[in-house]
Amino acid sequence: MNKIALALLATTLLAAAPAQAGNLLTNGSFESGLSGWTLGGSSGDGYPPVVITNLSGGGYPTGAFGEVVPNDNAVGNPGFDAAGTHGLYFVADLAHPQTLSQVVSFVAGTSYTFGFDVYLPANGAHNVNDATLSATVAGLTFASFSASASPVTSWNHFSGAGTALVSGAGAFTFSFNSFGYPAKDFVIDRAYFASTKDATHGVPERATWAMMVSGFGLMGASLRRRRALLA
């Protein structure tokens, strides 16, 4: 796998609405189950991540243990994939971690936008032990948060953007950790990785700090969560 140098830019790119290509991730809304995605890591307790049906109120592995999860209505998602009626449910109590990933290709000089939506079910939020979720592109973390510090029963959007300095391949990866029985959990939906026509259009100055992650040369960025609370 080639190493990719990615210069991260601020996520106000999404608000600037440049011309965008289609989603370069396969099955970003999980409407085709886990097609295109690779599971890794360990559940620790026999509960692997599964694709559930929203609004069903079904039990695991087809639903969120009886809770009705609404269809994704997060504000800020550019909508490369329709919300559909399914989501990916991270639910293990002893994940160390569980991962879900997909390889994407970068083209030198091309700018990209990437992100996803996340939902915290109420029944999981009532569990005493915490859980965390992070998302990376080419080894750079663009979203990382804990369930205990996040809003419950609302779809929220996380995003990032950047420009590839060399061509090659890298992974879009989710990592889920949970810390004891019973633990909190997450549902994710509408993941995307797409090229943008002009990454500098409407984007503030780059952040001044730099970092090295997993062998990739990177410029840091400010990231912003966009929230949609249910009425």
C-alpha cells in the first residue's frame, strides 16, 4: 500500500457547496448489509457489529434491542447516499477495538471531503459503562468521541476535508471501544469519501500545527460536528 500525504483543511468546505463527485465508498449507507466493508478487531463478548433496520424496534441482530431508531436526518451530510432504512450498529460490551474499514484511492492534487452520521440509542445510553468511536482517513483521526459526552437519540454529523499530495491508497476506518458489561453503543450511517472540485473555495486558513500519523505527512485541521436534534 502506498503512503499518502494528506493536507487537512477546515470543514467549512462543506458549507461552501463546491461541485462534488459521487461517493467513493461502496455501500456508505449500509443498505446492502456489510458489502464493501471489512470487519476487524475483537468484540470480546460475541456481539459483532451488525446492520440493523431502522424503525423496526426489533431485537439484536436485526434491531437495537427493541428500541426504534429513526431514519438518519442529520444536518450537514451532503447526501451522496440516501439515508435509506439501515444503519451499522456497534454494540459489543468488550470491544478492544472493533473496526470497520474500506480502502479508498487518492489522486495527487485532488481534494476530498469525508464524513458520516452517528446516533446514540437511549437503551445503550442508560448503560453504566462508556464506549468510544473514532474515524480515520489514511491514518488521520477526523472524529473521536465518547458516548457519555454525546447527545442521545439524535443523528449527528462529523466531517473532514483534505488534499492528497501523492497518489496511492489508504483506509477509511471506524474504531469502536467499549469498557464493560453493559456498555453504551452507537449506530452509524451515510459514510462518504468523495472528491471536491476546489478544496480552497470558502475554506479558512490551514491550522498551524503539523503531525505525523502512521507514516503519513499531514497538516492538521479544525473539525466541526454538525448536529441535528429530533423534535
